[in-house]
Amino acid sequence: MSGLITRRGLIAAGSGLLLGGCDRLSESPGFRSLLSGAEAVHERSQRLIGGHEPLAREFSPADVSPVFRPNGNRGVAGADYERHAAQDFANWTLTVDGLVAKPLALPLAAIQAMPQRRQITRHDCVEGWSAIGVWQGPQLSQILKLAGLLPRARYLVFHCADRFDTRPYYESIDLLDAFHPQTILAWRMNDAPLPVANGAPLRLRVERQLGYKHAKFVQRIEARASLAGLYGGKGGYWEDVGDYAWYAGI
Amino acid sequence: MNEAVDPLASEGGERVHRHRLSTRLWHWLNAVTLALMLMSGLTIFNAHPRLYWGEYGANFDKAWLEIGAVRGEGVLRVGQVTIRTTGLLGVSQGADGAERHKAFPHWATIPSYYDLAIGRRWHLAFAWVLSLSLALYLLWSLVNGHLRRDIHITRREWRPAHVWRDVKAHARLRFPTGVAATRYNVLQKLAYAGVLFGLLPLVIVTGLGMAPGIDAAWPWVTEIWGGRQSARSLHFLAAFGLLGFFVIHVAMVLLSGPFNQVRAMITGWYRLPR
């Protein structure tokens, strides 16, 4: 077409108008908080239909992905972590503190000696891909019972060894997910020690939410009354940096 | 659609009340919502422009559809077939004219730049508008008789000879005149019923099937499609089915008197074609 108004031109102009408006709306704090209001609706409606605290589906060994795609940080920079990795994490310690009656410093061996849960579950990334893997570790609830959560505790924050630039990775969940039977601290994947790329030596599995909630390289668990005051206040690295939803059940 | 005109006396030209308020409201709300859903959905697709069948699927697994850039050329691969799509898919120009390697170009996505988090916020907020407005509209259309009177396909209309006659009329671009133009023909009914009871529910339920929280609470929502990645593939296909409907729908409006048609969908009043 050689006229002034071409079909492509019309589409571009029309979509330009719509897009310009949508980009402006995307950046307007008021409209963003309106859109973000849907997050609370997702959380409440999913918690309503999941009031019976259902288990995420578990699969059979035949369903496991041939290769489990690692994502996010695939390792941790620094001599400290390298030393731990060289020692097969024999001296890795998990700290449990914050609003607990008895702060803990659990050696990896102690975590490995606790009663274990093994589950074959599907990992759903926010980007859209999925991988099925075999996970094993103690239920988080056991560790929390050892530490004794104080009544004011509402959230658990997972402080990780990996960093994006200078900021360490961190994530948080509420007590509903913390005490869910499938919420485990996995130190084994596919019946072998958790590889570094997948978060060695310890990663969280919180099976009813998307992958970025499953903190890797977990060093410290902190019980808190609120997420305010934790870095950007939204409860997680991607939540603070990229405005991803804290409730990631959808 | 009300038939206020005596069918025997009409030769066209009269004004009739064609679309109910509920239909008009839902039509425009749904049009805007679908545009936002499709475009924010393409942002989400751009995060991982590969589709799989089954429960799992990631970079190491076999994708049945893939959009990407190979040596600077944009490519779309479906099964064994690879098509060069530079300029549109895989490799395209950004709003600033610079070359961008992304599956769908900036003019097709919300936001126009790549931001998965905000794309998801648009998509998941308007998913409620899409689902609730469809549910209300279907319920109301059942109550007020719209479905029974206007969408229901009668036994006579299902007859192959009748359908074939309608196909031929469409192919020749012969549209009904007079009062016959107030009733949907069988191909129209099939298209509208296909959207109301087929593509829209499919796109909604496959969308829910991708949510890990829903999968835990109601596993059948994911399982009926054969797994989360199958649900994602079907979600994409249903979205493009809706885009296909939109293209044909707009083409039919343009061919059959766009001013009269659009006016009828805004005001409700339609002038019977002569």
C-alpha cells in the first residue's frame, strides 16, 4: 500500500494510542496499586478454596523432568561459599532467630538427621516453564517447633547466601505455608545432594507457590511480626526490586 | 434483539431495537478486556516463548512451538516447520527504532517494554473482569432469553443444507436485508456460541490451570488438560482463537455496513438494510 494511511500504520497508531496509555497507567502509582489490589483477592480466594490445606500434586518417578532447569543465581560468589562447597557443606549452619523462644544454629548434619519428607512435585516458574523434581528434607514445621515461634510471629523470612549485585536474596512466607506439610527445607534433589545450581546446601520448597518463593542457599530463617522494615518492605527480593507479587499462588 | 417491525410489511429502512443493554455493555467491556488480556498475555509469553505438552517443560525439553532469534534472524518454529519472522516475531524494532530480540514486538505487548511483573499485574487483575463479566452476562442472557432466542441453534438450522446455504451466502458477501437482518444466521450463532461457551471458558479455565495454588486446591483444573504445560499451550491457542474471531468479526462488520452495525452496538438501534 502506498497511500498515506496504510493498514500497518493504522494498527501501529491504534496500538500506539492504547500502549502509550497503558505504559503511563503502568507507571502511575495509583493505577498500579489498583492492579495490585487483585493480589489480595487471589490470596483470599485461593485460601478460601484451599481452606482444607490441600497438598500440591505429587508425581511418580516416571514424571520427573530429565533435566531440572536451574534458575536465578546458579551459584554464590565468594571464598566463604567456595570453602563450604569444597567441604560438601559439612560446616554449613542454618540460623533460626527473630521471634522465637530458642534461637537455633543447626548444623547441616542435624537437619539431615531429622525425620525427612520426600516428595515429587512440579516447580512452576513465574516465566511459564515447569520442571518436576524429587525433593527431600525435614518439614519446616519441625524446625519451627524446635525453635518455638513466639505468638507475635506472623512471617518467616529466608535469608540467602546468594546476591544480586550487592543485595542478598531473601523471601518470606506466612505461617499457613510455613506449617504446610509439604513445606520442607530440601537438601536432596532427584535422590542426590542438592546441586549448587539448584541452591546447595538448603533450599525452601513451598509447593503451592511459584518458583521465586523457593529461596535457595538458605542461611538464616528469621521469624517476624511484619515485613515492614525488611529491605523494601514487600517481603522478597523480586517483590522489592521488580514489584512481583508476594503471594505467588497464581 | 426485538422484532418490533411486522416482518411481512418490512422491506428495510426502518429502525429497530437490536441489541439489549446487557449485550452492549458486555460487548464493549469484553472488547477492552480481551485487548488488555491478549497484550499483557504476550508480555508473559515473551518471558518464555516456548510451548510444550504435558506437565513439565523447560529449556531442555522439546517445545512444539518456539519463537526466537537465530543468528540475528527472528524465527517461529512450529513442530518441524521453521518460518523466518524478522521484523515481527523474535527480532523486531523497538519503539526507539533499535533492534530487539523478543518474541512479540513492543506494539503488541502491555507494557510496551519488557516487564513481566507489571504484565502479570495487568493480566491477573483483568482476568477477574473477564471471568466475572462473562459469568454475569451468561447468567443474565439465560434469564432474559437472549441465549434461547438469539444464540440457540434450532434443528432446522443444523441441517447441512441450511448451513451450506449460509456458507455460500457469506462467501458471496450477500447479507440479509429487511427484518431477516435482525436475526443471527447460523454461522453467526456458531461463532458467538463458540466464543461464549467455547473459547472464553477455555481461556479462563486453562489460565486457572497454570496457577500452582489452584492446582493444589482443585487439581482437576490442571489435570483435565493433561498437565500444566498443556494448559499453557491451550491457553495460548485459545487466545489466538479469540484473536481470529476478532479479525473475522471486524471484517464482517466492515463488509455489512459498519456505521449501522457499530451504532447498533452502541445505541441498540439498527436500521434494517434494504
